[in-house]
Amino acid sequence: MLDTFLPFAKPSISEDAIDEVVACLRSGWITTGPRTAQFEQQLAEYCQAPHALCLNSATAGLHTALLSLELQPGDEVITTPLTFVATLNTIVQAGGTPVLADIDPNTLNISVEHVKKSITNRTRAIVPVHFAGLPVDLDPLYELAKTHQLHIVEDAAHAIGAHYKNKVIGSFGHTQVFSFHPNKNMTTGEGGCVVTRDDDMAHQISVLRFHGISRAAFDRFSKSGTQHYEVVTPGFKYNMLDIQAALGIHQLKRLDDFIAKRTALANRYLDAFKDKPYFQLPKAPNYAHRHAWHLFTPLVNTDYLTRDTFMSALKEKNIGSGLHYITPHLYPYYQQTFGFQRGTCPIAEDIGDRIVSLPLFPDLTIAQQDHVIETINSIFTS
Ligand SMILES: *Cc1c(COP(=O)(O)O)cnc(C)c1O
């Protein structure tokens, strides 16, 4: 038994990141400024995208990206039931009606077949989630979006650095939103980024994230280079700090290495549990991809233990685990407001009852992982 608690996720912060934060603090400029601009530039390069806009969370990114679609009452946005509640909340906050398309039981990603069946004449957008860092099958989804003139906002909170058919997520399609929460594949403490190829959306997000201030609007009507600005909408306070960007600059440099470490650990879990009847393991899809392995999520076979009993047993042994996710449409607000209930998305609901996230982070050692594996085997066989 471990003397100290092993969490299921932990950020890896290098000394040069710490030095950069300290340098930022000493510089006299700690809010949005040169380091945020540098981080945005580096993110745009990494994602091969014309615009990367940093915000204080991915939730803020989803909110502003969806607001810029200017949804009208009754407009529908199709999304997945296996996601964090922020995906649904921001659809509602942007004035949309969330419509759920059930998932593919193998990839745990939104099923294109179910999306197709969910499209109505009120559908305006699709918000897929690259669950656990495994890219959604984007080609057929974008084809569908083109046919029906829908915008796709990819909730890529798990997927920075993931590849779909040899292209990095963010380098094609419409709009992607990344999260830099400490549990995600790279962190700025809290933070997020929207990447888009839509110039108009990039402009709207830049206005919405900071009080509705548009310098561009002011520049159109007056001489530029003054301290004046125009407010064109009652915007939000969603900007990223340079203190956060200081961390991000050094995290991004290590992202590919983080993913390589996560992949090696995920492969060790796959191998260790391949013949164990108490777990159903994540399956690879048949299209080319690089999994970002944000999460390693087996399904617990409830003939052995319930998922919750398993998580408690692990915790008793000083090992943390995560729950991603209980399907958010079953929370009271969503049941009461949109009439969702058990049976709305039976595949995702069943998986939400059995899924568990095992410890996975770049600094997890082989010895620690072996201990986790042995402990799990003993929990199921004792
Ligand atoms: C973490 C997460 C978010 C929210 O990210 P924040 O940066 O914490 O706002 C949104 N969607 C999914 C799928 C997430 O996992």
C-alpha cells in the first residue's frame, strides 16, 4: 500500500516554466500582454491555423465560439452525451437547444449515424468531443455539415496534439477549442484556446473575450493608434493572463513528449488487462490517427463489481481514479428543461455507469503503474 495518495492526473511542470512565471512576475506586466501574444503565436504554428485565441478556460472558448454563431431561439446544436457538462452548458448559454446524438460504443465518440438522424431544419451546429484524446471520425462529419450548412465547433479539450489521418487537430475544419486545465494534456493553471479558420469568428471571439471592446471598430471610424476604443456588445472578462501564458509556452514545447509518455503508459495498461474479464478496454478505430491519450478509460464489468465500488476500493488503497463522465443530460436541470431522461441515449448512459479513468500522466513511473495494475488485479480477484 502506498504511503501517499497517487492521483489519477498530475501536471508536469519543468523548472524553465517556473523560471518563466517568475520572470513574468518580476517584469511588471502580469495580465494579458506579450507572453500571451507569444503563446498564441506558438499555438497557431503548432496547429497550423491562422488564428489561435487564448482565454481563461475552454468553457469561455466554447461560450464565445458558440455565441458568435448568433443562434436564434429554437436553434438546435447537436452534441455528444459523453462529455463534461460545460459542453451542454455553453450551448444553452449561447441561446441554443442541445440535441444529443448517441455515441459509438467502440470509440466512445459521437456517432455520425446518430448525428445524421438528429438533424432537423433547426439544426445550426455540431459540437463533437474528441473523447479521451481519440479524434472523432471527422471526414464524414464535415461532409454532413457541408450538406446541411452547419458549423462544427470541435470540443477538443482532450485533444491538443491528437492527429486525424496525419493532420494535427486544429489544422483543418472550422473551429477547435482546447483546455489547459491542470488535468488536461498541457496546462496554464486554468486556460483555454480557440483555433479557427473563420476570420469573422476570430474577430468576434476577440471582442467577446474582453468586455465587448473592438479596436477594429474604432479604427474604422477614426485615426488608429489612440487610446480610444469602441464597445460593440456587452462582452465578458475571459482573457488569459501572461502569468498563465508563461507556463503554457513551456508546456507546449513538451506536448509531443507528454503524448509519447502517455501513449507508452496506455499501451502498458492495454497489455496488462488484455485478458482480464473484469474490464472492457478502449478500442482503436480503423482510420489513421494519433491518440492524445488524455484519459485511459476501461469499462468495469458489473458482474464483478460496480464502478463506484471499484473506485472506492482503489481509493482505500491510496490510488485515485476519475469519472469521465456520468452523462450530463441526466442532471436535474437538463431533465427538467429539455425533457432528457434515462433512455434518451442508452449507449452513453450504460457506458457512463461503468466507465472509470485510471491514473495516467507523464510523470507516472513504471513502478507506480505496476503497483496500480497489481492493486486492480487484487481488488477483482480477492
Ligand atoms: C475540461 C473540459 C472542458 C472545460 O475545460 P475548462 O478549461 O476547464 O473550461 C470542456 N469540455 C470537455 C470535454 C472537457 O473535458
